[in-house]
Amino acid sequence: SAVISQKPSRDICQRGTSLTIQCQVDSQVTMMFWYRQQPGQSLTLIATANQGSEATYESGFVIDKFPISRPNLTFSTLTVSNLSPEDSSIYLCSGRDPLYGYTFGSGTRLTVV
Amino acid sequence: SQQGEEDPQALSIQEGENATMNCSYKTSINNLQWYRQNSGRGLVHLILIRSNEREKHSGRLRVTLDTSKKSSSLLITASRAADTASYFCATDDTDKLIFGTGTRLQVFP
């Protein structure tokens, strides 16, 4: 199955700044996704990253706050903009391969101070 | 996105006992998957059960699926301290994977 490299693994950011998270897949996947996991909670889907077009956002998530790019079938970025302490979470990317199903990056632990 | 509900939210047992976790969901699914997460680390895929299957086994894991009740259960038999983790069900409707609320399992030696 595909292997996803996610960077950075953790970061501490100042309020009001932005953080961009990158995910690189070692093979082409049909779909990529971004999730947020708030402390002690489950994973919540932020959006589906569409190759070459705008991401599809879930209810409660907007492009201005979480801009996403997916320039090709193996790479995607999530930016968390205008950071506030409430954005402190783990962010995970996922890829879906028709044969092997879903695979996940190791996550980015964001702390906003 | 609507999450599935899992119960119990937390479960504490002794080594050797069985642990059962339940998952209910709301939409039609292609398959349902169970994942484990150790203390905020990466997700580990445990088992997948398709919508036309009723029961599946993998080692000490047994999963059931009742699509008429939109529910699934995960049974871990003969638990070990190393099974201590959070367990999540996730429903796949072919477009995306939606996670349940999770069960925190603590297995005491």
C-alpha cells in the first residue's frame, strides 16, 4: 500500500500566523483527504483534496481558513490560516488507493501560543 | 460531517478479559473499518468489513456488522496490556472515510 510522508511532525506557532503542512505519497492515489483531531477527540474530515481543482470542504470548514492544494496525484498541502489557540490539534492527511484502501500520514501536532 | 457514535467512550479491563466496542452510524456504507491509535500517534488499520458481510475475524479480533441496524461491534479476545489504545470505527461510502467518536481502552496487567 501507499506510504505517506507528512511534514512537519510538530510545530509551535504564534497566534495570527499560518502553518502549511505537506503530504507526499510514494505512489499515485485517487483521492487525498485532510483530517483534524482535536485533543482527546476523534478525527474530523476537513476536506477532500481534488487534483487540479478546488478542494471539497465539509460542513464547518472553509477555504479561507484551510486552503488546500493538490497539484498532482502524489502531493497535497493544507494551510491553517490566522492561527488561534483553538486550532491546536493534530492534522492528518490520508490517501485512498483503489486496491489497498486508505493510508494515513503520521500527523502534524500543532500548538498555537 | 456526521460522525458515528461509539460506546462505551472508555473501557477498563484486566489482561485476559475480552473487550467489546460498539459503533452506530447513520448513512449507507460501502464498508466499515476499525482503526487503533496509540496515545495520539498514527492510525493503525485493524480490519475492514464490507456491507455484504456479517462477521469477520482477524487473529484476536472479531468484527460484526448489522446494516439493518446500522451498527458494528469490535471484540478483542484475551486482551493484553499492549492493546491499550483508542479504537475508532470509520464508515466508507466510497467518497470518503468518516470516523466514529472512539473508545479509549485501558488494559491493566
